[in-house]
Amino acid sequence: YSGGYNRGGLSPSPISEAVLLYSSTEKKPACPGLGLLYTLLASVFFSAAALLVKKIEGMHAIEISAIRCFFQMLFVMPAMIYYNTGFLGPRGMRIYLFFRGFLGSNAMILLYYAVLQMPLADATVIMFSNPVFTSLLAWIFLKERFTIWDVVFTMFTLTGVILIARPPFLFGGKLSGIEGDYTNHIKGTVAAFTGAIGAACTMVILRKIGKSVHYYLSVWYYAVLGLIECVIVLFILDEWTIPFCGWDRWTLMAIGLLGVAGQTFLTKALQIEKAGPVALMRTMDVVLAFILQFLFLNRKPTWWSLGGALCVISSTSGVAIRKWYNSTKNKS
């Protein structure tokens, strides 16, 4: 979540956001593994929201994103008032918060668009590659260390995306397992890949901000700017549609609620558990996407999709494990 990337909803920023939200003031959990249980619940909620996006028919991805942002504003506002965070943030941080909100909301819109254009699991896998690009962008803009392992992880990620996209000049003209026509599949792939890069940019900005801004304020900018952007674009495209009575309206409300629930459990997990284990547990998003796609959309994954997912999960897990190891080594 998308997301965050993100990644409330599909978080357009999954692993790297988990690393960023981790607080240095650890709280010991009431029982071992509680933080990982919270992370698993967050993955379930995010995946369920993505499935509901896939089930909606006749609505533009931007309108779905607008409704999701509206509900996120609605539920974050009381928390901001309770914690007295303010609505603008420190003067020196506002420009960073603006770009965090703008890029994060764009990543969410692109993810939702990708989900509507291609198989749910394929869109999730590509969007889940954002931690690898975060390392690359952090090396370029924040002068962070970029090792040979980061190069390997990047190559694995790109290989996974290629296996899912399966461009005709590499795989030939006849492709099996494509949802709809190949043009939509490529549109979805480009949208998910661009969304992953947008989510990675958001993570770099969050690293720049650090802990000087409350987490809820960052989410607030994400929701407000996303809503404003979606409304403007919808008026330009003239794509406003009134959801059908009954199931569709309840589904749109559920997408917003599931996104907020996912964000809440992920935050609680990071309050009591180290970022490394949480980041690794977030790989369940990809597994759940394949399971939900099979159970509710009656779609079996292709070997190409499974191979691409394996490449992406390996690279993102490698990033998480390396960061976890380095942080443990520095503390010792």
C-alpha cells in the first residue's frame, strides 16, 4: 500500500516502511510473538483490501483511491487531536511532508490501477519490490552505502518483474495466463513498477524526515493530498460514477476500514517487535495475494508468476535480513 506503499489499503510501501517506522524505544511484548501476530493481521487486512478493489466493477481506480483517502482522513483525525500533533507539522518539515503525501498517494493510485488491469498477485509482487529501489535511491540522494549485495538484489527484482510482464520480444507473441488482453497487462505492469518506484521515493523522504514528525501527521498528509489529487483528476477525466447500491458501497467502506486496520496493527507490531522480523513477516502479503486470487477469483498462478514472485521475495527478504543483521551488529 500500498500503499504504501503506502505500501491504509494496499500499502504502496511494505518492507521499507516497516523498517522506517521502527522506534528505538522497544517495548517488551506481553507474550512472545505478539508483534509478529500483529504483522500477520496487518498483511491479512491489506491483502483483503486489495482483493475488494479487484472485485469492484465499473469504477475508476482513482475514485476508489479517493474514497480510501477520505476514510483514512476520517479515522486518523481523532488520533491526531488526541496526540496533539497539529495538522501542518514543523515549518522545516512541511515540504518533505508534502512530497511524502504526493508521492505516496500516487503510488497507491497506481497500485489500484494495476490491480484492476492485471492479476492481483502479479500486481502485488511488482509493488512489493519497492524496498530494493529504496536502497538504490537512498544511495543516490542520501549517500547511504550501496554494496554488491544491493546490486544482486536489484537484478533479482528486475528479473522477477520481467518474468511477470513477459515482454513479447523475449517470450514470443503467444502468452498464456494473461488476464484480459496483453495491452492491459503491460499497462498494469508499468503502473505497478512506477508505483513501486514512487513508494521507494516516499521511503527516502521518510528517512530524511526521521522521527521529527509524528507518524499520524505523515499519514494525514498522505490522505489529504491523495484526496485532493484524486478529486481534481476525476473532474478532469469526468470519471465520477455513483457506486451501485448494496454490495459496492459496502465494499468501498470496507476498503477504507481495512486500510486503517492494517496501518494500526502494523504500527502496534513495530512498537513491540524489531523491524527485521516484521519486515520478513510482511512477505506474507505476496503469499496471501496468490491464495486469495485462487480462492475468490478462481485464478491459478502461472509458473512465470511464481518464478517472478520467488525472485522478488528473495531480494526483498535479502534487503530486510541484511539491514537486520547490520543493526544487530552495530548494537553489539
